[in-house]
Amino acid sequence: MYNCCNLSERILCIAKYEYSFFLNKNNVLGLGLGQKIKNGFNTFQPCITVFVRRKLPSNEIPINDLVPTLYKYIPTDVIETGDITPSSLTARIRPVPCGYSIGLPKGSGGTLGCLVTDARFNYILSCNHVLAQNSSEFIGNPIVQPSKKFGGKAPNDTIANLSIFIKLKTNSDNRADCAIAKISSSSNVTKNIALLGSPIKGISSGKIGMNVQKVGYYTEKTTGRITVLGATFNMPMWGKSYRFVDQIWTTKMDDKGDSGSILLDMHMNAVGLLMGGGSQSTVYNPIKKVLSSLNVEIITG
């Protein structure tokens, strides 16, 4: 069915192709490639990290819902995250730096991630669930800064208009919760990241253990560490469940409102797009998948 050579590749293949064994268990939210934590210490041993809403004693879990200590001779590690939910820089500001509050005039809003271009026009990048709510009826709608929650109104606070979003599906794998909006005037925005004072330098692939940072309107600047790669999990949105694959998990870095933030390494290279989080972790789309799906590039500096 698939060809995986070393242990890490085998685990990534399991997360991508055999997730049903785990996701069909009550309390399990997702899985991916991680490193075994024992007595609070990282053993650096590759393992199948399994995310659960709540860790329970094994004698309180039905046998069919138990996560085995070994799956196909590969160790597992169960991590409590709480429920995963889509996740303060709230003042009106011009030009607006990346990291500030934005949203639809009638939506709850999120965070402006970064500026991107398709070589014809420039756009702001954020999440589908922030800018489009997975509905084509919002194409062309104004995006305001700050969001409605903080007093933003069209047309006075409009900085862009929704152009493209990647439709999320309930019946197939999803890889990116993303959307772009065409910038109405270049004087309204800046490519600098708020609180960091500089623009994104390039893009980078995530690695387990990598130190990372992000700026979002709610929790502002936070730092953390990548804990899991190639994660598969189900995400509840709009009363439905959407399966995401090949995702990045970090230590807790967000709260509601930070969706759309860009995950950066410590050298200002983009790694991911924040889409949500649980009580102990934060979830990101790999930035390379986001950009390729929208056919755009980051405006770097």
C-alpha cells in the first residue's frame, strides 16, 4: 500500500493511512510523529503520539477504546490536549502590521497572518474560517481591521476584499484552512510582523524539537516548540467534523482569536499557519501546503 523505510517514515505513513484505527476510539482526537516523553523527560525515541481529550486510568476505558502501548511494534505516547477548537492586538492601525485583529464585518474575526502575492496582486493571508467561513457567498466581501468585535466597520475600516479560499470538505482529507483577500490599498498594510519589528525572511520546514514563535491578536507574541509532525485529526467547525492530515503540532501557543497567525522559526522563516488548538497544544497547516494550494508566495523582506 505504501513504502516507508525508517521508523519515522513508518509513523508518518500510519498517521496518513491508518488513522482510522485510532480516530475510531472514543476520546482520541488525532495522531502523528512525535518523540516519547517518559516521566516528564524527552527520550528522543520516535513514537506515535496520540492526542486525547482527557487522560483516564486504563480501568475506566472500554477495551475497544484503549490506545495500545505498541502499534505494529511501534511505541505510542498518549497526550491530553482537551478539545481542539479554532483559535491583544486589537486597535485600529494604519498601516496594519501582520498579527493584528481582522475579520468579516459580521464575523468574529481572527489574525492577519502575512502578506502574499501571485505576481499580479497583493493579498492578506489568514484562515478560511476567519475570512470566508467556508462559504463562496462571502467572495468579494470586505475584510475590516480591526474585526467587528473591536469596532471594525465597512467601508471605513476595510483593508481588503475576500478573493480565494480553499474549501474544506467533510468527506475527504483536508490539508489547509486558508484564504486570501486582495489588498485595497498598499498604504493600509505593512509586511512587518507586529512586536517582532521585521518581515518574514523566507519559508522553512518544521522539525520535531524546533523552537518557534508566533504573533496573534489575542495572546500576542508567544514561543514554543514543535512536538509532532504529519498529524491526522478531526476538527469540529460549523457543527461538522473535518479531517486534517499532514499537520504540525506545537506546545500551547494560542487562544481563540489567534487563528491565522504565522508560525515562525527563530530566524523569521515561516513554518505554518495557525488554525486552532487545545488546552495543551496548538495546530498549524504547513506553510508550503498553504502557499501551493493558493498559488501565492509570501512577500518577504
